[in-house]
Amino acid sequence: MIVCSCNVLSDGQVRACLQPGPGCPRTPAQVYGCLGCSAKCGRCARTIRGILRNALAEAEAHAAHSHAAHACTTGCEATCSLGSFQTTREPEGVAA
């Protein structure tokens, strides 16, 4: 399913960039950077944020069942190489 019509990004492409470890995107802006594009109208930010939340929840549930910690949790936020892409300002017209 296409989640960003401006950049023609699918939900599969968004999920594919969510690899465990320090480079794991934590915000929609980081996902755009990981996929080599940037937000245009910003309407997809809420959907991308939902995909991020679901992927993290699934990884944490899987880790709880396998008794192993997911590599992309709070520990990697401090060393995240994509931190420079994080923005504190939402695109205009996008609710948080």
C-alpha cells in the first residue's frame, strides 16, 4: 500500500528500513532520510509514525517471547546515526 504519494513510498519500504540497531529510524523524518527523500506535504507522517509504533511493539513482543532484548530500544537512541534528521517541527497541516 502506498503511504506517501508525494515520494511514492509503500508501507513495505518503510518497514524495510526499520532494521534493529543504532541506525534504526525513530521518527518519520528519519524514515524519509533513510529512504533518501524528504517530507513534502506531510500527510503521511501520521501513517509512518503508526508503522514505526507497530514495528517497535511487534519487536518488543517478539523479544519478550524469546527472552532477548530488541537491539533498537532506548539504548540505541543516544547513539542513533540518524539523529541529525530528527526535527522538532511537524510539517504544516500535520497534527502530532
